[in-house]
Amino acid sequence: KITLSKTIDLNTRNYTFLIMSFYLCNKLMFIPSPQIRNAWSDKKSVARNLRDMGLAFDPNRALPIKTPAVNATAPKLVRKPYVLNELVAEASLPEKDTKTLSTDLIEYVQYMVREHSENYKAMARDEKNYYQDTPSQIRRKVDQYKRCHPEEYTTFMESLKGGKAVST
């Protein structure tokens, strides 16, 4: 059970702890080496003081990292070259284009283009715009449809010019 006097006591202890931690953090550090203590300047940073004395603040920067020397030995004997040849042949094949869009997005874009052609502001106000996309978001979706399915887009646009609707 905490009473009012205990809360005041807890608060003063917390306050005292904060004040003491502030003084402990800002206390000047003691430098055990007399040579470094005499050459130390309070106006410079730790790294600058140590660099002026010829000492290293960061040992990783002071010494270069040794890279192992690559031995110029004879190439190793390959016992199964067919594996390497098959991997090279597989890597040289052209990558299959696997970009696609969901059927819902394709139908959405086709509906919007069918109803409003290139008027993206009207598309944004359309009642079928369930996700309340902005005109620029709809433009990006149409451009994505053009990129992912170029043949389908051209046939769709030709069918719109011909006056007949296309369904996919």
C-alpha cells in the first residue's frame, strides 16, 4: 500500500538519482598516465588529442587490414567439367518474363479505360473506384498494365476503337 508520504519519498529519491547521474556523467575523467595528462587539452576532442600525441583513437583505422595474398598457383583440376558447362549454358539462356497482374486489377483498369479513356480525374470519381485511388495512382496502374501485358493492352485498345467490347 503506497501512501502520499511514500510517493513523495520515492519522487525525491528519483530526483536525487537523476541529479547524481548527471554529475557523474559530466565529471572530469581521470587520466592515469602523467605524460598524457600533461599533454591533454580540454578544448580538443578525445580523438584530436590522441592524434596530436601520436596515439590511435580507433585501432581499426590505425592499422591497415591485411588481405591474404592470392597465390598464383596452377588452376585446380576440374574432375566434372560437364556440371560447369551446364551451369554456364543455363545462365546464358534469356530469362522468362514472369511479370503479371491480378485479374481483378486487369478488369479494373480495363473498365476504367473503357469508361473514361484517358481522363484520370473522372476515373478517380467513378463509383467503381472502391479503394478511392487518386488520379496519379490510377495512372500508375494503367501504366503498369501497359508494361506487364503490352499485347493484351494493344488488342484491348484496338477493340475499343472498333467499337466492340473485349472480355478477358
